[in-house]
Amino acid sequence: MPPKSEKPPRRSHAEAREQAINQIIDIATGEFVEKGLAGARIDEIAGKATKRKIYYYFEGKDELYRAVLERAYKRVRESESSVDIETGSAVDALRRLIEHDVRYHSQHPELVRLVMNENIHRAEHLKQISELPQGNRKVIDILTRIIARGEAEGSFRAGIDPVELHMNITALSFYNVSNQFTFSHNFGIDMSSTDAIERRASQVADIIIAWVSRKD
């Protein structure tokens, strides 16, 4: 007799729930990025999911929007935590992190659009996500460690604020996405090609490293 084919393992309730929520958030992300919170419609999102499923997991559009924001921030912080900051010098570690951030923002324009939209709302919805500030502290902790190493190695100047360092890295990473259409139109350059992104990643790293470096 031929051997019985094994049935694929059944997903647990928790796995099925997580998959369903992620599918809804995937669809909702596109809608919120394209139309903002005010313009997005649950009916449009439900056209690609189901309204019943949406309301099973979320109370309404605002809660779904907060879930979209929370996941976007969580993913960028997780990506930064995966960067190797132990190998080589502090300068090497900082360069890897900066170049990663430039690439990540370019590869995830939805993050930039969501952040821009939430700034229009004066962070009204971010303030309702209680765990978000603690999650965002991960990148500050990473930068604090790199700064301490750089000072110990004598390559970084004293007194670098990790929050200001993060702000400068983010600002330069953000601009390449937030202003790519107007800048490209005004100056006739392609800011979205792989070569342009790699060039920008290297330039941003050079700028930031020059700012943190010790001047003797």
C-alpha cells in the first residue's frame, strides 16, 4: 500500500488570528497611505477584506488606523535591531545603521506617508498607542551604545545626544522619500533608482559621521 500522505499541520487559533489581522492591516495600510485617515473608507477596505472580519478584530476606522501606525513603527524598529553594530569600529557600526535607515525608508514609502499624515493630526492617534514610545526607544538604546563605543575609541566627540542623532538620521533618510517627486521634477533627477538610493545612503552616512566625529 502506498504510504498515507501527511496532512499539513493545522494552524492554531492564535496563528489564524494573527494572519487575519495582518491581512486587514495590509489592505488598510494602502488605503490610509493613499487617502489619509479622513479620506479612507471602511467600505473600500472591506471591499478587499470583509466588513464582518474588520469589525470582529477592530472597533472602527480609528482603531484600525492606530494598528496600521503601530505595525509600521514596530517594523522599522525591528529592522534596525537586526543591523550588526558589533563588528568593526563604532564608525563602521553607525555607517551600517545609517545606510540601513536610508534604504529602509526608500523601500517602505508607506512609513513616510503615514508619519506625514499623523503629523497633520498632531500625533493625535500615536498618543493613544501606549506602548509605542517604549518601542521607539530601541533605536535610541542602539545609538547610545554606538556613541559610548565611539567616545571610548576616541573617534566620536563628547556630548552627542542620541535623540538628536536619531532625528538627524531620520530627517535625511525621510527627505529622499517625502520630497522625491517635487525634487525630481525641479531638478530632473531620479531619486528612486537603486543607484540613487545607494548613493544617497553613502552621502547621508558621510554627513552624519562628519558631524559626530572628533575634531582634533
